[in-house]
Amino acid sequence: MPHWVPSSWSAFSAQQQPVYAEEAQLVRVLTQIRQSPPLVSVAAIEALRVAIAEAAAGERFLLQGGDCAERFQDCTVSEVRTKLGILSQLALVLNTVTKKPVLTIGRIAGQYAKPRSLDMEQQAGMLPIPSFRGDNVNRRSLSWKARQADPRRLWVGHQCAAITHEHLRALCTSPFYTSHEGLLLPYEEAVTYQVPAYGRYYNLGAHFLWIGDRTRQLTGAHVEFFRGIANPIGIKLGPSVSPTELAQLLDILNPHRQQGRITLITRLGAHNVPTLLPPLIHAVQDADHSVLWVCDPMHGNGFIAETGYKTRDFTTICADLDRTDAVHRACGSRLGGLHIEVTGNAVTECIGGPEGIRLCDVPNNYQTYCDPRLNAVQSLALVSQLTSLSL
Ligand code: PEP
Ligand code: CO
């Protein structure tokens, strides 16, 4: 591998990074983070990579889920219990329908930063203000001041992540795997350590990290950062990824073709799946890479309702999952997991599902800080649907 250190990314162009007014304050916070204890163990990361390799071989099924954007205020025993509760229920159902051990990874304990399509947000009757980028970056209130990027929030986020890992350890008998999008590179660098016993660098802020669809540029800073960490990693693939680009990404991120290293999370949108997914599968097959294919049926299917609420339709989400599985089977590939935005709380963020949530019901309980999540009833109905799929 060409020379790599955790700061190598800084010589590349990085998308989606907040601009901090006070550089010195950022440096102080990062030093504090670097000096605090790691959040996860190398042994657990290594065990996860083995389990992902097994999922890629069809011996397990992956469930990755949680909030789109975690909130600092939810770093409480009761909220963590609720998050764990819905994921365990989903895993139980998935175990029954897939007849495979379910490997669960939470979008939890660090999912505090969001990429945004627009830098500015425009509310009726207001001057534009910078977009909300997650609790790790700024505050969600609608004011210019709230939306200024504050480096001290990284320290609070790191503490919330540590406390949430503690909660998880207290509530679970075996390691509960955590994940988030590896978006804020100064932070990710600060939690990356060289582990002499393994001779490699590990990001010890979470077991699994993924590269978002907006930051997977071949020559960008995120790909440069991810290539050097030994954790199992995910790559989100939206409709703009080309088969050639995908093969190049895999060569950069997994040059030694290590089993369990790469999880490809497709979020193409239900209408795109039949046309866009087959060439991607063929590119991976032709390049002789082994990956775990996971379907994210949420991110390609969002829309903004007339009321202004961002929502998703349960029927479209089901169709995305169904079509993704059908394409894998037709291409001699295998769907090995599901990635969803979900909450155990009875929210009304996505429409449809067994409760028949209508567009006019959406405002009734809309809590998300970013994208609309499936509620417990909707998510259980979605995973039950997998019975009809072959896997
Ligand atoms: C997400 O998972 O919340 C997200 C922003 O996804 P994507 O990068 O696929 O848009
Ligand atoms: Co999201």
C-alpha cells in the first residue's frame, strides 16, 4: 500500500466538511479526543470482519439499522434500550424468515454528522441559514447562530458515543456492533490508532464505518482515509456510481481482496434497481472481488410532501427491497443484508404500512433530525416480507 498515515487525507479534497471559525479551538478539541480512551476493541472489529465474510458467503444475514441522525439528547438509558429493543425484534424476525443467524450492526453511538445536498436552508419568510449538519456540527434551531459549526460539539459527540457504548456493553451479553458514516475526517483521524500487535491502523470510534454516497469520489479525501483503516467498511452506492468507478473503488479500498472487508450498500431507488443494479453486480463479478451486498431501500426513495415534510412511502421501500433481491438472484449474486433507518418509537415519518399512515398524518409524530425513519410496525412488516424472497 502506498504510504499512509491517519492524516494522509488532508492532502486531498474533502467534501461535506464544516468550516470552523476558530481553527485553534478545533485543534484543542481534537487533542482532547485523541487523548481519551478508544471506544471499541480491535478484537471486536476483527470478529465483525469475520462475521461479515460469513454473511457474504450466505451463512449469515446482516441487519444494519438505526436513526438517520442520532441526537445528543437521546443518549439516555431508555432511548438506548428502545433502539436496542427494535433491532433485537427485527433480528428475531429476520432469523425466522431467512433461517440464518442475524448479524446486527447499529447505526448508533456516533451517527451524529450528516452530509447535506444543499449548504444553505431556506425557510419561508426567512433569510437563508446554513444547513443543519448533525449534532456533531451545529444546532438544529432555525437561526444563523445555531447553525454555526462549533468544534466543541465534537467533544460532546465523542462523550455521547462513549456513554452509548457503555450503555450497550451493560445491556448486551456479547459485543454489540456499532457504526456510523465516516464523514468528519478530522474527528475520524483523531480516533484512529496504530495497533502494533496487528501492525495496522484501526478506527476505534466504531466497529464499522461507511463512506456516504456524496463522499465516495475516487480521488477524494474520504476514500484516501478509508483505504488506510483496517476496519470492515461500507460504501453507499447511489444512482450516479458507474460500474467502472465501482471496480476502481474496490481496487483502492481492498487491494488484497480481504474477505469481509467491503460491504456494498445499494440505495438506488426502487425505479432504478432493475436497470442500474445488474451492471454493478457484473462489475464486481468481473473484477473478481468478493463483497457483502446490502440493500438500503430508504435513501433512493425519499420525497418532499406538499406540506413540506420529507417522507418515504412504505410500498416503495418494499418494492426496492423486493427488486434488489430479484436482481441479485437473476445475476447469480446474493442479497446478504438490509440497511434501514428505523426507530422503536411510534413515529409517523414514513407513509403507508400496516397502520395506513397517510400524508396528512405525517406531522402527528415527526421527530427525526434528518431523514424519515420506519417505525416499529413498519419495519417489522418490511422484514417479514423477506419470507417471500429466496436469499
Ligand atoms: C444516510 O445513510 O443517512 C445517508 C446520508 O446515506 P447516503 O450517503 O446513501 O445518501
Ligand atoms: Co439518512
